[in-house]
Amino acid sequence: MAILPNTLDSYVEPYTTEHQNKSLPNHLGVNNINPAVPNFHPRSEVDVMIVGGGPVGLATAASLARQGVSFRILDKSPHPLIVGRADSLQPRTMEVFHQLGLGEEVFGLGPRLEHTVVYKDGKKQIFAESHRSPGSESRYQGLHDATQTEVEHLLIRDLIRNDVLVERPCTATSYRFDEEADASVTHPITVNITNHATGEEEVVKARFLVGSDGAHSMIRKSIPDIKFDGIKTDLHWGIVDAVFETDFPHRWTFGTVINSEHGGCLIIPRERDMVRLYAQLRPEPGKNLTILSSCATQQDFAPYYLKYASPVDWYTILTISERVASTFTYKDRIFLAGDSCHVHSAKGAFGMNTGIMDAHNLAWKLAMLSKGIAKPGLLDTYDAERRENALRAVATSARYLRFVGNCTFQNIDGTDAENDEMKIVAAPGEDPDIAFFKQFAQQNTRFLIGLDVDYAPNLINHPIDPEITGVRSGYRTPDPRVAISRHVSGRLYDSFGRVDQFTIVVFGSGLSGVLLPKLQALDSYLASPKSFYSRYAASDLFKVVLVARATPTEGMSRVKALPFFAEHAQVVYDDQLPVGIFGGDAHAIYGVDHKIGAIVAVRPDTWVGTAVTLDGVAKLEGYFSSFLY
């Protein structure tokens, strides 16, 4: 049936088929997934206890599972998410899934959004490409409109393949962190778990505790030292997923509809012919907010009509809060990630993406501490890196929110939103709102797709040799096209190490000429027992990649003069055309002089740690010894 604004009382849920294996309890019996994982044996002592089984907790678990770290993951809900919530993955988040081996599965979920349209008062003002990265820089383009439901289910399947279950409906009813424990106590956190379906209680000891338990995080609230300051606005947005009948010309385009009198609306195409509408709600005095009627009003889209053509798949009313925790860590043992430490509006698609990037940053650091490889100072970099990124995400989302909602109120730091940055100088005859949108897109596009995330210098981000001009420390490593072998073309990331390895990328030009003596000296150094590679060989910490500006026949022949590289490195072939309209070769994108060469130390999360010339390899000794035992 069609749902019209005045038929809310007659709304019926969409038809679903009842079956025993349905994720929700039903009259055929409660789904019990445990028999599907006969090898699931939860431990009473683990490296990491994860509280919260949403996409952030699941992404943390997926990464830890690939690093041989023991963990348990709890969620209070009796079943996985079945509909609604977050709706888009940025290209950078897609790269994370690719690194986990899940990129192809995620890629097939939902449509890709690669254009943006802006209407104001019924007239199209902007239609342009958006959310795109240069093809030379990333394999992923546009926003991937994969729903949070699909992402969670995908990650749950991944954990099942690793013989792990999300334990439901379970909560950490309390925990105790022995802050006075000496170094001999390896698991100072005691967690009391309750299964609310069976009433069973259990005590588990852990090295580390991760709170990915949402905006109302019990873990965060349990630590008085962590404040969750910010603002709660009086701005309300309705979110609804449904199939709509409309004559709006760009119903399948990511869009913003602005009405000078009634506010704004965002359009996000979805799977199954649905559209998600974010509509600003302006309640009349004495009346309640009504999402279904507000989203269907002619006022927002006039002169175009819009009405429901299906049952509503999901809806909610969101009152906007903007908050960032004062710290994301407590004494290098307890960590917050995702909504438990930062919340903001849905504008910018930062929520699930920022949370997954928290998980990606944190998991490898926890793994190295759990294995006794890294020094405790490594964990300090999580708060330093991710909190600054969260503050930027909140500020960017807030700026767009205030634009679409045509409103002003204080920022989370107490400053007035009407600052110099918000004042847009429009060209003669240009609408100020359109001028704002153009400037906002120009300033923030790379951040909106997750590629412009900059971490400050710290223990794992060291200065880069000025001879290397295309990369910078604490910034995402470029992913240019290369040939992986004679018959396979791919991306440089395809040659990178596991999620628990640093990748040492050596740019060797043609493996000949003036660079050959330098490569031979480097080859001898890496093979020596005094090198950083040999020092950590037992921990299998490094993947060495040699980038050759040569054909596979030439490269395979010339690498024989470099016995260490021939045995331990993966050789990839930099056969892209020089920089131009078709992108550029890897040496050029990384800013490497063919007469000097370079070594780039890539962190396990594919951020650049440092980079040196071939002659400067000794500097890598100091880099790794600063945070590894």
C-alpha cells in the first residue's frame, strides 16, 4: 500500500517471510546461531574485550582476528541490526575493507554516488561530479551506498569464518581496572558479563578494554576523568527510507534541496529503488514532530511533487548533538571508539566511516602491545591521531548542517558559528547559498571521501627526507596503479603486507645505472644481522616491496644482482605513463628522483610513517626502535 501523509495510523509493516533461521525471534523459534560455529570457545582470559557489536566493534574484531589476538565481543541487542542507520562508505573506508580482504564483497552492496545536485526554491543550481578521488590515487570512486545493516552482517559472517560469535544479548554489567597492578599482571581488567537471555554471569580478564558501545557508552560514563562536552541543539531532522513517486528530475542523484522558507532536505539513493530523505523538521507550537508528513510535503520540493509509493522501510527523528570526548583513552588500557567518543549530525557521512577508521587505527596498535612487540607509548598515538580527526569531522559536519538548515548556534568549543570562515563572498549575481556550497566542496572534498586525514608528527610519524616530495608523514599512502606480475595489473596496495606488518616500499627506478650501487649497498645492509629487518625478523613485522621502473622480463633479470631483494621482496612494475591526463607512474606520484631512489616505511594502517633516500636507510633504525622493543 502507499503511505500518504494523512494515513500514518493505517501504516502496516512490509511483508517478511518467517523462517527458523531469521535473525529476529519469531513464532517458528528463536534463531540460535551457535551450532553454526561449533569451534567457538570463548575464553575466560583475552587480550581485548570489545563492548559493542556495531560496525566499529565488528571492524576492530575483524582486524584483531587477522592478527592472532584473542578477544571477545559483546552486544546488548538480541540480534544484529536489520534496517536503517548509517548509509554510505567513503573511498578510504573501502580501502580498509580491501585491506581486510572484504573489498569485493562490500563493493557489490548498493549503488555508488558520484554526482551531486543542488536545487534552491525549485531551480537546479549545481549538477557536478562529486566524492571522487583522482584515478591515479585510489581504486575507489564515489560514495558506496552500503547500508550499516549490510556492513554489520558482512562483518559478522567474517567473524563466523574465524570461529568467533558476537555474544548476544550480553552486556558488561561492570568492570574493574586494577590501576595499581605491577608489570607482572598482564590482564589487569576484570569484566563482569551478563547474558540477559539466560541470566548467566561470567567473569573475564583482559589486557585491554574497547568501548564501542555508542553515544550513551557505559564504558565512557564509568570513567569520571573523561568528559563528553559539546552541545545539544534544538535542530531536528527526520530520516526516512522508502520508495517515492515523484517527478523530481534527480531522484537518483545525491542531492540537497533548499527551500528559502521551509529549510532543507538531503536526498540519498538507496538499494531496492528506495531513497533516503533527510528532512528538517520545524514543529508548530503545541504539536509533535511527525516525520512521515514532513518528508512528504510539497513545500520542500515544490514545484515537484513527492509521495510515498511503498511502505516505509525505516524512519527516525534525530535531534542533533555535537560532542567529542576529552580523551579517547584511559591509562593505555581502556579505549573509546566510534560514537562512544564523538557524535555529530549525519551531514558528511562521517559517522560509520570515522568509527571504522578509529578501529583501523587502534587494532594494530593493540595487537603489537598484546604480542609484546611494541612499547606502551605506541598506544598514546591513538588518542593524539583520532581525536583531532574527530574534532575536524564534527566541525565539517556542523558547518554543512548550519548551511542546509539555515541556522546558527555555537560550535562545540563555545565559539560563535558566525565566524569568518562562514562568511562567503559570492560573485556578482551569484546566490550566496550556491557560493557557499561551491566553496565548501572545494575546501572539503578530499576530507569528505576520507583521503585528507592528516596526523601530526608523533612517535610513529617521523620527518620525511626533503628529496622525497610526493608523500608526507602521517598522511595516507598513495595507491597508484602498478603491474603486480606479467599478467596482472593492480594497485600498489595489492603488494602491501598484512594488517600487522609494516610495508617497506623501495623505489629502485630501473634497478640499473647510477642507482644500482645504492641498491646493492641497501641489499647488503638489509641482509646483515645488524639491520632493523633482521632485528625484528622473528616477529615477521615487515613486507618488502621493490618498485621497478622496468618490464617484468627486465626486472626479474636485474633483481638477481640483489640477492636479498630476490629472496625477500615482492617486485612490482611501475609501467604507468608519466604524469599527465592519464595519471602518473608510482615514482612520480611519490615524488621520487630516479637518480636518488627512496624507501617509504608504511604503517600497518597504510599511513606513511617516514621516508628516506636509499642512502639514508640508517634513519629507519631510529624510527622503529622508538616504539618497538
